[in-house]
Amino acid sequence: KKFQGGLSVHLGFKGQFQQDELVPSVMGGAEYVISNQWSILGDFAGERKKYMVNAGIRFFIWDDLVMTVSAIDVGHSIYSTPLYSAGLGYTKFL
């Protein structure tokens, strides 16, 4: 959902059937657009009472080419050492 002022949010739910039980998981996040080229990201995901929080930034090189840098599980709730992710995304559909 996009709101005025550059904020957009998302929320999702997944239920998996595993060995006679339903394992629910939830995720959600937000992106705040700072300028035409920069945005800040934050999200959470988890299941079975273990949730991780991620944070990142996006740099829009062109309208359809985006570089993203993220810190994964910033609260160390699942992983004991910091994890980082970087990548390029091409968003133009054929």
C-alpha cells in the first residue's frame, strides 16, 4: 500500500502444513522514498516466535535499474554474526 509522502508498506502471511501441524509465519515491511534516487527499507519476517528485522537502502541508478544494500537480522535473533546483502535489480517488464 502506498501512502502520501513517499511511504509504502506491505504485510504477508504464510501457513505451512508440516507433520500434522500448521506452522504460521508472517512478514511485513516499509519503504520510505527520500528523493528521486534514494529510499530506506525495513522489514521483519519470522515463524515459531523467532523474528528477524532487516534494514537497507536503495539507490535508483536509472528508472529501471536499482542497487540495494541490506543488513540481515540486525537484532541477531536468528544469526549470531552480521549478514549483509547487496545486489542489482532490473525492473522493466517485457
